Amino acid sequence: MNYIVLVKQVPDVKNIPNEAWDWEKGTLKRGLLDNVCNEFDKQALAFAIEMREQKYGKILALSMGPPFAEEVLKYALSIGADMAVLLTDRSLGGADTAATAYPLAQAIRKIQKDFFIGDSNYTIISGMQSVDGDTAQVPPQIAEDLGIVHIAYTTSFSFNNNELQVSRITRRGLETVTPLDSPCMVTVANFTEPPFATFSRTRWAASQQITKWSAEDINADPSLIGLSGSRTTVFKIFSPKDVSDRQCLLFDKVPDLVKKLEEAFVNNLESSDKKEEGHVYSIPEGRKPSYQGEIWVYAEQEGGEINPATFELLGKATGLARSLGEKVGAVLLGKNIKNLTMELIKYGAEKVYIADHVHLKNFLPVPYAMVISDLIEQYKPQIMLFSATPLGRELAPRVAYRTRSGLTADCTGLDLVDFQRGKQDLVGVLKQTRPALGGNIMASIITQNSNIQMSTARPGVMKALEPSDKRQGEVINYAPSLTENDLREKIISAEVCPSVSDIKEAAAIVCGGAGCKNKDTFDKYIIPLAEKLSSFLDVEGMVGASRAAVEMGFIDRSHQVGQTGQTVKPKVYIAVGVSGAVQHITGMHNSDIIIAINRDSKAPIFKVCDFGIVGNMEEVVPQLIKALDSKNS
């Protein structure tokens, strides 16, 4: 078996000078930045190296970028890659995810032909996402272009009788799956640190010739690459609220802190409600919206249970549809799920498109993407929203690529606007706002060159409607044409383990840091506090961890918050024993309410929080749990 590892040279998000931004175009001047290898791609390299140790073959590192991106390929060679290809051409610049996935897929086809002599027995491996884009869209879109299976959020692998078996994170826990044919694509969420480059290996890597291909070399269609081939465009980029604007209020008594938390939480909800109610888009008089059709929401369900984030999207879709004079549709896939249609209608769906089929019993991205794309082709909605869960971030990119639609990932804001730039004059289009570059900036994005506007939205950001039995809706049954050949992968086992769920979904997070000292202390204080906070606020709560806590083995990397972990925006974030390094703050500073507990009064975390207590965790946390519990009793 051979291996293709996708690596990307990314800007060092810890140091982005203001002059590096082209604020008008919404792009970075990469030449003014320090560049490093994407952290997640280092994990992918380590994954490939260990696979090669168990099943021998060659590792080829592939990158797309300007000529100086050769440096990241030299690094890949120095730690274990055998060959390297750089796809570099000015015409490829300015590409969004779709216009990036297409030329990379073309390059992979040429690699199979030229380097692997036509042999399709290879695995494509990439990091889960890049720290600059943070979309996780390119790998599944490459897989969609190549027509192969994509296994996302991978944590480990094994070979069983020469059959590749991969463990992956899902919202509900862990699954072990096997691809039914090759090639296949794997994206790595958590693995191990890559090996260090030896002096001799580094000298060897420096002497190697990197193969360089242009867009013409890979036979790329000019209309599908670069700016012209992109399906989204940046509407605006701007700085997020400066975290230093927060003024930390320190408390001596825990009950006083809990009282203030309760007040702030209620006030925050009320202010959010007013903000939602205050922004109502109206179509300009005498104009028609640039897009036509219903507003759709993908109704994410697993195990016969609808993800609550779906109801949040239905609430947002209702507001959008009201402004546009359209109806709200929900798309529901699975087996024996007809009983869920009324629940969707209660939360605002006016139409429920249901596909109930034996081959949809478990989520598999290929058949799910096929069915949703067929529904889109038949009924032609103008907007489709997905939750930015592990499932949604894997499914939405394939659907968007298959339907040649624009897609914006991990949105925190969805609004209707009129847009004018150059020859573009759009009315009532979806402005999709999301954080980028580890939260250093916010970007508002508009769909272009597409019939449908698509977004994934962060759970916990939108507001669900109050459910009502009085709402009525129409159920449209759709009979998909699926066969065994469409499955492309097989689930070997599944383990429900909510503790490994994507913490981006949580409305409340308790994050433990190195100050917890050991795993026993972490488990004793952080987990019970997260459970009590969740109950107190009546929201979904999860456990988070700093990078130091993860590296010390307190909890696995799926819970890590920060630059090399996950970016979160819960309603309440409690940092316990977290010093507040800039890498950690990058991942959580947009939380609505931040509380810090630390024995060091000079810890940087107190400069970015709303409330705090200086004290030992062993004393403060039990008091906090007791105070939260007394409020519920």
C-alpha cells in the first residue's frame, strides 16, 4: 500500500501583523507572514509513517501553494516522506475550498498514474483541518471529486487480515469502520507527535528534488480553479471584539459568584433575544431576491434522536424564510424515522422531506450525500443549513461539492443582505459570518457561482423556537435509489461515549488546565463541575482541557481548546487551573461569559475573563459545586 499525505504551509497565527491583511479583498499577504507546517498535517504525517511500518509502501507528500511552500515539503521529507509534489501556479491563487479540492484531486490522479504506475491501492491522509481556514472542507470535497470514501475525525487504525480498520470520533462516541475499496481518504483528528528529523535525514531532504506541477500539468479546467472557480467570496473581514475589553470582577465568596453568574446568564439571553428580534431584513422595493426557493435545514439524527442543534437552525431558517417570503424545509434521512417528522414540525419545519431506507440506517457520507443532492436537484432550495458537528462538517462539504454549491463553514452569524461589487448586484443573499485564523479575525462571506447557498453553523449560537403542537406541516416521502455498492464503507463497531463528543456543541464548558496537577484530580473536580453547571443552566455542558492538560494525559485531545485544539463559543466557560496562554485564549475568548479559578492572581486568564476567584481549586470547586446545587434544590 502507498500513501499520499496532504500537507499545507500556513501562517503562524500567533503573529499576524496588521499590514499582512488586504482588508479590501479579504485575503492575506502571505509573503509578510512567518510560515509553518499545519499542526494537524504533522499528525497526518505521523499517521502515515506508522501505517507504513505495518504495511510497507511509499509516502508521497503533496502540497498546493506558492513556490516557497517547498519548505513544508522538505520538512515532510525530513521526518519520513519518500517523495514530494508541489502544485504551484499563479492561476491557483485565491481559491476557496472547492477550487482547492479540484486541483488537488487532479494532482492525485496524476500521482496514481505517474508515481504509483496506475495502482489504486493507496490511502490519502490529511489533517482534520488547517489552522488558517479551519473549515475541514477540502478533504471531503477531494473525496467527492475522486468518488471515494472519506473517513473523518480519525484517531487510530489497525490492519485485520489485510483489511484497514479505522476508529473515528462521532458526536455520540466512537466508531470503527473499514473502507470497502481503495483508494480511500482519512482525516486525522488526534494521533501522536510526529518523529523528530535527524541531522542525516534533514541533509538528505535538503538534497531532494521536489516535483513541481502547474495547473496545465494536471490538466485543470481553468473555470474551476483560483478566484474564478471559487464558489464563495469574502464580503468583509474585521477584527473580533478585543478580549481586553473585559473587566474581571473578582469574588471572595463563591455564592456571590454564582448569583452574579445567574444574573449575567439571564441578561445575556435576553440581550440575544432582542438582537435577534431587532434585525429584520426587508427586500428593497421594486426588487426581487437573487435566489429563489425554500430554506432547508438538514435534520441531523443518530440512533433515532434529533440533534438539538437542528432545532436552532430551524429557528434561524424561520427568520430567513419570513424575510424572503419562503417556506422552511427539513431534510430527514435514516431508517424507521417517520416518528421524528412531527418533532421537526413542532420546531418550525413547514415541510419535512424524509428518506427512509435500509441503507440509511447508519450515517455514511457517500449514500447520505447522494440522497440529499438528489433532493436538492429535484426541489431546488435556495439555502441549506447544516450543523457544524462532526457529522455535519463531514456531510455538508460533499453535498456542496456534488451540487456545485458554495459552502461556508462554522458560521456564528447568518443574515440577509444586499451585495454590490463590480458586476455583482445581489439582493437578499445570505451573509455568512465566521471566525478565521484561530479567532484572530471574523470573515463575512457571500456565495457566488452557485444555485444554492450552503452553510454549517456552530451549535449553541442560533436560537430555537419554542416548540408548539399547533404548528402544522407537510411530509414529503422520497424513495432513494440506493444499492449495496453505494455504501463504500462498513461500520465494524460503535461505542456510545458522550465524553468524546465535539465540544463545539456545548453551551457550557468547564476547562481544566495544568493546575489540576494529575488525572485523578482532573476527574474529581472538573467532570462533576461540568455536570453541575449543565444542570444549573439547563444546557448541554461538556469538559474541556488546555493543551498542557491533554499532554499530561488528563483527558484525550478531542477535548482540547485552543489554537491546536478546538475553537469554542459557549454561553458559559469556566477555566480551572488554566494560566491563560495566548494559544488557549485564541480558542475560547469569544465565549459569552468567562469565569476563571486560579491560585495565581497574576495569571493572564484573569485579563480575559468576566468573573474570577483567586484560590486553590481543591477548595473553590467543591464550594462552587455546592452553590450550584443549592440553586437547583
